[in-house]
Amino acid sequence: MQTLEVVQGSPEWLAIRKQYLCASDAAAMLGLSAYKSRTQLLHELHTGIIPEVDADMQRRFNAGHESEALARPIVEAELDVDLYPVTGANEVEGLRLLASFDGVTMDGTLAWENKLFNQKLCSVMVNDGDLPDTHWPQIEHQLLVLGEGKVHFTVSDGTRENTIGIMYESRPERRERLIAGWQQFQKDLASYRPEAKEIKLEADAIMGLPALSIQVKGEVSLIGNLPQFREKADGYLTEIKTEGFETDDDFVNAEANAKFCRTVETNIDLQRNAVVAQMTSVDEVMRTLAFYQEQFRTAAITIEKAVKNEKETRKLAIITAARDAFTAHIQALDAEISPIRLVYDPPNFAEAAKGLKKLDTIKDAVNTELANAKIKADGIAKDVRGKLAWCKEHAAGMSFLFSDLQQIIYKDIDDFNLLIATRIEQHKKSEVERFEAERERIAAEERAKLEAEAKEKESTQQVSTVEIEVPQPATAPAVVDTKQAIIDHQDEISAFMASRDFGKEANKVRAIVVEFVKFQASRKLKIAA
């Protein structure tokens, strides 16, 4: 770890943080933070614009700093160590990482991180002996920067009785997830382009309609403001937007208009009933009220359907874009590990967006799911690449033994290596046995041939009364030991096969090469004899 000589909270410290990936952002990067989304973090690091700290947040910060100062001597006494605030940096797998430690021992093997006392967090620590998803990413990040050692994590309000801590050690699966997460985040940050945002998310003021006031006297004597109401209602119904919603602001306005129309419809129905109760002959009033009641009811239904359909369309577009991006990512990985095809659990973008209403929230949830899915796929592809490299080194020229490589490559690495080595060993053993059987066959054929030739010569010899010297049959040629020749040249045969790509003809070519080796060995022995 490289120690940076800056004071935490100073302008120099703030400037340095912009050059690194910081521990305090780790949970947000993984989409696990309770205070900041992954999209918000992308926006902040891309633009350099950080939201101002409001009074309430500043109070929490001050309380946290105060509890940290009070907890320090309590923790030092408990652990019997001295702890010093340190800002450290480290580079891990191409990632420039930074962590601001509340305390680190002089030898750098133990760090301390303190949070303001929180009953929920404290319960998880005590009951599970672990940190929740909202907190372990920061500590894993700190351990990456530290290089080695542990982190003593505490929650405290500054009192001894409410200073609770656990000793945290890095977990390989969490460390791997954190590193892969930052690597994917850097890729996303490089291609991030902020979208223009609508600041106003409140509905526009809706034109007020005069409250209907209708009284009837006698047969058809109308006292009220029906003409004024008709004029205002016509104007409102003409101006409201019933389709083409795009922004969150559009949806807020549309939902407000639909709600307003439902309210007017209800009020008209009340007035109609009141008129009926007052008089029996009110045809014009009833028809007018019925007309506008239907108009507002229709407007409400139209807007509600349009809002629902448009939101579903927008939501589907966001999910479709994420699916397309993930498909492209998988295709790129498949090209890298060809002929192996990546086996993975597809991300559930619909589930990630379930129950969310605002477009920005849906986008953030879906994009976070996309990033996590890419991280998992990259991890699987990395494992496959490692196994393929191992095969290239230890199983060169033996690809014909692994026609099921697509299935077995996803085994645990130890099981995979053992299976490969076992098949190769069994193949070599069967080859030697086959060569031995072939040698025995050839030897038997040679013996049979010699015996047949000897019998033929014996049967054709001429009997003579003169004693002559009969030449002795030639000594049978030595049987060629082709088994040893194949064994002696096994490495050369394998090296030759690995140096060429014979494709489907590999087995035939190998058989020819073996026969050639046997022929050469046989020829040399015959010449020597």
C-alpha cells in the first residue's frame, strides 16, 4: 500500500479522490448502496458534479466524526494497539484503488472502520457475525488497498457499552466480485453519456372549473352557473394531453389530469342526483350534465390507458435495450472462447424493473442488473479461457479425446484437470496395447510364412544317391520389436500431430505415422541382421 500524505477532508484529499476508485463508492458500484444508485455514481464520476451536502446530511456526518473520535480510544484499548488515520492507494489488476482508513496499525496489518451506531446494522453483526451487503464492499475494497491483514469494523455512539465490533477477513468470492465489478464499472464509465433530466416532477396546475351550483324551481326554472361551467369544461377538455407521453413530467401531469377528470365526473353525478331530487322535468339540465359526465369519464379512461400503455412501452424499450446489450456481450465472449459456448444464467431484467414506476428508477435497476450479469459472464468466460490454455499446454494433439469438451469444461477445475489427464493416460496405454497386439500379429505372420517356406523346400528336394552337402536353411530373420519403437518415438509422434491441423483426418494420419515408425524400425533391424 502506498500512503498518501494528505489530511482527510482537505481540498487536497478531495482532489486526489477524483483520480482513484474509492472504497466509499464500492457498494454503490455494485448496486448495493442504500443511499446512492449505480447510475448516480456513474453520473457523478463522469461529470465531476457531486450533490451538495444538505443540513441534515451534514448533521449525520458530524455525528459520525464525533462518534469515531470517541470510539478510537475504546477500540485501541480493546485491541491493545495504536490506530492512525491513513489515506492509502494501491493498484490491483489495473484498478487504481483508494481507501481512507479511520485507523491503521503501524505495521499495516490491521485497519479500523467505524460507523455511527445503528441498531439494524448492529443486529446483523451480532446475529450473523458478518456485514450486510450495504457495508462489506467498502471493507473488501479497504483490504485490497491494504494488501493483507484484517479490518476491525465497529458501530459506536461514542460510549463503551454501545461500541460493538467484529473482525473482518477478506472472502475470495467477494474479493473476486468486487474486482470484476470495478472492471465492468470502468468500461461503463468510459461509454457513459448523461441524459438530459427534467427537474420538475410535479404536475402542472390544472385549470379550475367552477363548482356546479344548480337549483330548480317550479317546472324548469334553472338557477345556477351551468353556462360558465360548460365554457370552462370545453376549454379544459380541448387542452389536456391524452397521448404521446415521454418524460416523467409528462406522466405526472397525465396522472393528475386523469385524477381530476375522475373527480369532476363524480361531482357531476352528485349534481345530477340533486337535480332529480328537486324536480322531475329537467331534460336540458340532465342532458347537459350527462354529456359532460361522459366526456370527463371518457377523458379519464383515455388518459389512464395511454399512461399505462406508454409506460409499458418505455419500460419494454429499456428492458429490450439491456437484453440486446447483454446478447452482444455474450457473443463477444463466445468468439473469444470458440468453439466452446458460454453457459450462463440469463439476467431477469423484467424482475429487476418489477414494481418500479419512474423511468429513471427503472433504467437504473435494469442497468445495474445488466452490469452484474456481464460481471458473472466475464467470470465464467475467464474460467473457460484458463481451462482451454491448460488443455493447450497439457493435451496438445489430443483434441480427438475430448469431443465432449463443451460439457466437461464447466466442471470444477480439479475434477476437470484430473479427467483430462486420465483420458490421456488411458489413451497412451491403449495405444501401447494396440501396438503390442499389432507386433504379435506381424510376428505370428512372419513365423507362419517361414514355416510354410521351409515345408515347401523340404517337399521339393530331390533325393540323390550321391552324398552331397545340403545347405542349411537360412536363419529366420529376427522378429522386429515394434512395440519398443513406438514407445521410443511416442513424444515425436505427438509433437508432429500437434504441429499440424489435420482436422477430421487426424486419426488416419496418426495411424500412418505409427505404421511408418514400425516400418523404419523393422527395416533397420533387417539391415542389421
